Amino acid sequence: MDRGVSTIEARIADDAHGWRLDRALAQALPSLSRERLKALIAKGNVLDPRGVPVRNASQKTSAGDVFCVAIPAPEPAHNIAEAIPLRIVYEDEHLIVIDKPVGMVVHPAAGNPDGTLVNALLHHCAGQLSGIGGVARPGIVHRIDKDTSGLIVAAKHDRAHEGLARQFKAHSIDRRYLAIVAGLPTQGEGTIEAALGRSPANRKKVAIVSGGKHAVTHYRLVEPLKEAALVECRLETGRTHQVRVHMASIGHPLLGDQTYGRPRPAHRPILETLDFRRQALHAARLGFIHPINGSALSFDSQMPRDMRELLAKLHV
């Protein structure tokens, strides 16, 4: 056996009798998704009880049958693992929840090839990561802007990744952001439903556009401030720059947001004194159903120091 291949035995459960092979194996091997198993079956990496390769994912199974699944070692990701400290809120063999600091980019990209959350997770999870689609990389299911702080979840294998992705697609994830916005909303709470897409005037910006992606933000006033307010924004969808664009669209841009707003005269000296140069936005709560064991998980994160200092300066 190739040293780069690990072998796992999978016994078909009694209640899986008569199921498709890929479905029955997915139940027996919770860290592998049906799509991953289909690919392994197609490559001849699954042996039936007689030791014969099976290549038909839809063949019916019998309770008690034991299949041998050969899993190639994940191909190395192109990104480099880096020993970057992480604030870990929760971790198990399936997923990890991180409290991301301001200034950390989530994904490597042009201009940010290293020092990202992905680089940090590749180092932290070394030896633990399964191959998502056959590649050793952390499964980033959602993103947070570089200058937004707060909670983000990553999957360690494809089964967890797909389970979380389904919840994000179904809008069942509880995501709540704390934002300090200019002005005091006339209503204590409200909903902003406006499609978002790339701005036709500036491709680096997001705007409310006809035919854009459906986007919904629910907001409520938490605390009135000096010509400003602390609001909680609950995301029903998770589009790029959603909170920033939606709040600016109703006349309440985030303080410090140099892309979608301008500081009011009352705020300019405060922002300059604190050297506050980022959008005042923090991913404060993240709740979801564990994609493997089905338990309900919810995490809260305190606003970082710079936002707490800004909040203190704005108290009426």
C-alpha cells in the first residue's frame, strides 16, 4: 500500500440496508461527503467485501457488509502554512471558530499573499486537516472584511464544510454584527432589503443595483450616541460589504468607513484623536448547528478595544 494512502474500513449499518453505496458509506464515514466518496468510488478506491474495486456509487448495499476505502493523502495547498497566533473560540476535529482581529485578511490574494487566516489555519491544523475535495486546506465557508473584526468558522473536512455551507445557503446561520453608525435611526429597528452587486461606477465598490444578489439586513438600535448610534445588524444573507452598504443606503454609514461614508464634523476630531481608520464593525455573534453531531452552537465576541474606545468617546 502506498504510504501516501490511508485505508479505512466502513461497516454498513443495519438501518442502511438497501441504500446506495455512496449514501451508506457517508453515514459510516462522517468526515467524508457523498461527493468525495463518489469520486473515490469512480477511481476504484473502494473495495467490496471480496476485495474487488467497486465503481458504481448507486449499487445497493447490505447491512453488515464491510468496505475498504483507500483515501489518498491530501494534495498540498498552494498557500504556505505560517505560525500566526490565533484566538480560538471553539475547536473540535470537525471545525474551528476564530475571533479574527482587525487587519487580518481571510484569503490570500494579490497584494496579500501571506499573513492571512488561511495561512494561519494551515499551520494550526497541520496533521488534522482532511482533504476538502482532495486538497489539504481549511474550509472557509464565509468571509469577514480585512478591517472588520470578529467571529468566523472554518471546516476541517469536506463533510463539515458542506454541512455549514448548506446552512449559510438556507440563511439559518445566526450572524449578528455590532456597528457604530452616523446619526440616530428614526426607528428603533428595521429591515433593509436591497440587492447588491459591483458598482458600475467603481468596480472596487459594492452598490445597490438592479439585478444584483438578494441581500437582507435586519437592524435594531442598541444605544444612542453623540450624533451616532450603536446598532446590531442581523444578516439574513451574507453579501460582500452588506452591512456597510445597507446602512449607508439609509443615511447611517459606519463611522470610520472611508469607502461608503464621510465623517461628520462632530466625529472627525474623535476619529483623528483615536486614529480610528477602519469601519466600526464587529462580528459579535455566530450561531449554527454543528454539521456532524447536530448540536446547537452559539458564540459571542466582545468588541475590540478600538471600538470600545470610540464608543466611550461618543457617549452623550
